[in-house]
Amino acid sequence: MIRVRKSEAPAELAQRGYTCEAVKQTLVQDGDQKCFICERQCTTDLQVEHLQSRANHPELENNWGNLYIACDYCNKRKSSCHDDMLHPDQCDVEELIDHRVDLMGEVAQFCSVQATADVQSTISLLSKVYNGARTKGKPRRVLEQLFWDDFKKEYGYFLKVVNAYLAGKPDAEVAVRELLDVKEEYLAFKYHVIKTNPVLMQTFKNDIVWNK
């Protein structure tokens, strides 16, 4: 999860509400067609997500600052919970929360030096999305496992390209930069890989600050 853009609200929002096409189109453009929670590309499963849920905050149903794009998978896991999570257009989420991967343990790890309620709520949601039932020591459910397999494939490919760069392979630098483009998936995890390696940081530090 990283910081997202937030442009001006389309005029149609006040007239037709959050379900209108102009609202969806603007949210898709702001978010580079990615779910703001998991950073996967949304296609036919994209939904308008209320950061503070309609169930608990009906007065914010058509509030522009409360609307984002999410995939069906994440929308269901957030549901009416985590209303106190971080606002992704108001802070650098990827700086506040480290996104790590334990490939041996088959688990994503999220940690922060800040113990504020909004940070902890965001960490709880991210763990629910990426680890599912694994957070309780149980096997992932089918959809959770499919999500993890998709994530692990993309993350593993990124590590392969990064290692090719570190090994001095031709064209690997260009390939790494392409995978760090803002439209790519799972950037928070990729950013962590870059930030924790001095050699990678020296080359790619300007490729992980698109939103600064």
C-alpha cells in the first residue's frame, strides 16, 4: 500500500453520487487502475471503496475524500472495519509501514515504529489481505491462496530481475526501473527491497519517490 493521488472531485459527484461513471473514471485515473489496498491492477472487479464505511458513516457516502478504488477481494476484507485506517492520499504509507516478505514462512510482514491507531489498523487490514487465515496459524482459504500465489509470482520475478542487475546483467537496470513504474503492482514491497540494499538505493533512489 502506497500513497495515492487525489485530484479534484468531478462535478457529477454532487449531482449523481459516488456510483456515477465520472467518479469511477477519476478514481481509476488517480489510482493508476490499482486497488489502493493491495496495489493489484483492477479490471472488471473494481469497486468504489469508502474508506470510512457507509455502515458507520452514512454521511460520508458521497464525500470525495472518502472514496477510493479497491478490488472485490480487498473490499470484502475491509468491509465496515478499519474505518480508522490511514488516508492513503494524505501520507506516505510506504514510509510509515515496512512491507516485507518471508518467502520461507510464506507470509507478508508489516511493521512500523509508530503505534498510532490509524497505523495499526492499516497493518491489521494488510495482514488480513495478504496472509488471511495464516495469521491464526491456519492454512489459507482458496481465494487467499490464489491471491498469495499471484503476489509471490510477481514479487519473485522482481527479485530475479534485481539479482540480475546486481550480477551485472545487461539491460537489467532498465528492467528494474520498468517494474518500479507507478502503474506496476505491489510497489510497497518492491520499495522495501530497494531501500534495504545500499547498492540498489544508489541507483534507484529516484525511482521510488514518485509521490514525494
